[in-house]
Amino acid sequence: MTTVSARGTRRLSADPWLVDGFAAIVLTLVGAAIAYGLMGSLLVGGIDDAAITQVYARNIAAGHGYVYNPGGEWVEGSTSLAWTVLNAAVFGLFADPVPVLHGLSAVIAAATALVWLRTARGVAAATGASATATVTGFLMLMAGLAPFWLWMVWSLMDVTLWALVVALAVHLSLRIALDEEATDRSLGWLAGMLALAVVTRPDGVALAAGMAALTGLVLALRPGGQRKAVVFTAGTLGLVLGVFALLVAWRLATFGYPLPNTYYAKTSANMAATLADGVKYLINSLVAERLFLPALAAAALLPFLVAFRARGSRHRGDAREAARRWADGTAMIRGAVLPAVLLGFLAIVVLSGGDHFNNQRFLVPIAPALMLALAVTGARLAALAYPAVRPAIGPVGLAIGLAGIAGLTTVGPLLQFRYDVLKGDAGPTIHREFSLRQSQVTYGAALAAALPATLERPALGVLAAGGIALSYPGPRLDLLGLNWTEMAHKNPDKTGLKSHASFDADTFLAHAPGLVQLSCPISPFEDAVTRGIVGTERFRALYTPVTVDLAGLGARTLFARRDIRPAMGDAFRDADC
């Protein structure tokens, strides 16, 4: 990025790439270490939903195809095609893929941090803020954002790759907006990045189309840039929609549906309910992460800071008239690019209905943008205010103020997150997902070992479909429909718990798995998502509760189909519940 002054254009090519690279690596290591310190060894292996992607990756690498069960139906139960392919490559190349995936996630996280550090310098130049102060503030804010590092390094979810794609797209878009000398190479890279967004997330097509149109608008404001704007916008939209069309055609030919099965399992056809869920999720996320709302307010100030910078420099030299007019007359619009991207991204989150996870997973890709806005606005306003307050506060007051800022931006959020985890408020959902993955892997292996060797492993109905599919050798039926096409499509109007409302009793009973991993007495959560089926006469006529001692877990109760119960052996005891 560059910004125009009376002396010409200040370029970022002279900025210390090695310093930023080193800072990005250190920030990633510190953030990952802090997250590990807060959550412990539960983080290794990722969350249970990530294990679903790993199941598909393992099956693809083994030659079974895009399937949840080897020999079963082809179903796109992983949301990100690009992340699944990347996982499949790791599973195909390494005997122990999980450590490699964590290392890969850390590398992607560091690359994401580096991109945002470069972006921070560019925005600082455009607003007149100190680059050093902006970068320092950004690093402090990001170090205190523990949920970001949980998702980026430890979850093994597709959000890691998605965050890098978003970071690169925003960086290139801002460079084009703030640099009148941005080359056609930047435009080409942006077009390619927006095309990559389409195969990284299903909602990537909406973000890509919006950013293509926004960049076209900025290009049209350049002197003589109208033709380039039309060519770029039309070409990029054509590329994005072409990639999307090819992806839809492949999905229709392979799976029979234009979108991933996870979309049909999680999203309701009732648009009003989806929007209500999305608004609720957004409000809860912005309130839960206490710096997000101030960061949005800071982002709203960016157009004014860029315009103030442009007006302040217009009479300081003899820059070319066209460049001066471009920098001065369009400053507000160019400065509004980052806020516009943020608002567009948040709108997509709302339209998708939000997420059932806590700790702001859907906002992870734009969390650095929010922290950047807070850092650059704070640095600029502090620089404007400091000359007036310097005589009153003195060196001691300045030191106290900086210590207070450090506590507010870094230590405070970390302590609050740790308190929430211990108290069981903001942290339990993500904490449960990490522990669930490990317990389900143990459950699947122990259950298979408890069954007689002479008994063919019966189909197992499950709610948490990730970790258990990595260890249980028999067929698995996902009762929530993420990995089961028929279940996902049975009831398009989803009512019930967010992203857990696809269960259909008739579909379940038509397939009647030999074992069902439901507790007895059934928990309120299990009862809600299975719509009370355990208490029905049809279920009780078909299934009986049994208890088994599982290695590493102790006594567990599940349901066995009555016709296979006699063949299950003495390890299983009839339960009375």
C-alpha cells in the first residue's frame, strides 16, 4: 500500500519484512502457547467437528472416495472442499497426520498474522498514524485474543485456511484502494484470491462477489480508471461465478446436490428463523468479545482519518494534479473500504444464521481486521492528543497510561477468558468440543474391543460424529444428518437447537442401527435433538438399554437393538433406566 502526499507516494516496499515476519512467528507461538496454557492437552487433535473432516480425508487418501463410511454413500459432510483436500494430502503422506496438521495450522496462522501486519502498516500510512505504534498495538491486541488462537492453531477446522484467504483478499483490496500506483499484478492476485474463496467456504462466493464490486468502484474513482474498473469487475465476477458453477456441477454429478450436505443439515428453509438466529449470534459474539464493539466504532472512524490525512497533505508540495485530486477527493470512499468489508462479512454471517459454537468462530477471519482498526485509530488519536496533554501527564503519567493500555488490551481479555472457562460461561462450548473429540475416539475403540470378535461390528447411531468415526470400525449413522444425506434433507424447515435440528424419527427407524450412542436416562440435550424418540413405544419396542465398562471411560450406557442383544456377549449388561 501507499498513500499520496505532496512529496509523492510513500511505498511500503521499504518496510522491514523480516521484522514483520519475525513478529508474526513470535505472535503465533505466544498466542498458541497462551491458548494451550488456558485449555491444556485437550487441544491436541482438534475439536470433534474437525475429526469429521479428518474422516473424509482418511477415506479419500485410502482410495474409498468422498465418503463418511468406507463403501457407503458419497456425501459432502465436510464444509470446506479446499481444507478437506489439504487434509487428505496430509493423511496420504504421513503416518501420524495430527501433529502435521497442527504444524500446518500454525504456519497458516503465522502467514495470516504477517499479512495483517503488512496491512496494518499500510493503513497506518494512509491515516497518518505511527506505524510503530499501530503495529505494537495490533500485536498486543492479538496476543490477548485467546479464542482466535484456539481456532487458528488448535481446532484443526477450515476456519484456519479461510482466515488466511480473507486476510490476503482484504490486504490486496486495501492496497488497490490506498495506492494509486497499485499494479495490475495486484488486481490479478486479488481476482485469484477471490476465486480461491469460493472453494474454501460455501459463503465465499458472496464475499468474493461483494469485494469484486467494491474494488471495481474504487478503480472507477481513479483518474481514467473507468475502463479498468469495468474490465476487472466483469472479469473477476466471471471468474468467481465460473468457479462456483464448476463446483456446483461437480457437486451435482458427485453428490446430487449443489451445496455441501452440512448446509442442508444445519440451515433451515425458514429464512425468517435463519435471520433471527444470525442476528442473535452476531449480537452475542460482539458482546462476548469485549473489544469487538469498540473496534467496530474505531473502524467507522477510518474514512474520516484517511480524509483528514489527505486534506492535511494537499498543499505540501507539487505532486501531480490528478494524483492529488484522487487522493483528496475520494479519500472518504477509499477509507471506507475496510469498514465496508467488515459490514459485508457480518451481513453474510447473519444471512447464514450464525453458528452453534461459542467463542466467535465465524468472526475469526475478521478479528484481526477489528484489532487493526482499534490499533490504528488509537495510535492516530493518541498522536493528535498527546501534544496537548504531555505537559500535564509527564513521563510518569505516560508510563502509567501505557501500562494501563497493556492491561486493557492483553492481560484483561486473557484473564476474562480464563475466568469464563473456569466459571463455565463463555468457554464451555469450545472446551467441550475439544474434550468430546478425545472421549469419542476412546469410546469408539473401547466399544469395538468390548464386542465379541465373532460379531460383525453393528452400525452405530451417533450424535457426535467426528472422533468416534476415527476409531469405531463399523458403519456409523450420523443422527444429526451432517454425514447422512437422507436425514439432512428430510425436514427442510429446521426447528430446534441451532445446527442440531435435522433428526427425523421415521428416517432413523427405517434404518435402525444396531447400536445407538444415547445415554440412559437420556440427557436433556440428547432428548431435545432426537425429539424425544427414546420415550416412544416404537423405539422401546426395537431397542433395549445396556451398560458396558469401556477402557478409559468406565461404565457407559447405550441402546442395543433387541435382535442383536443376545450376540453381544457378557461384557454388556441389561440396564434398568
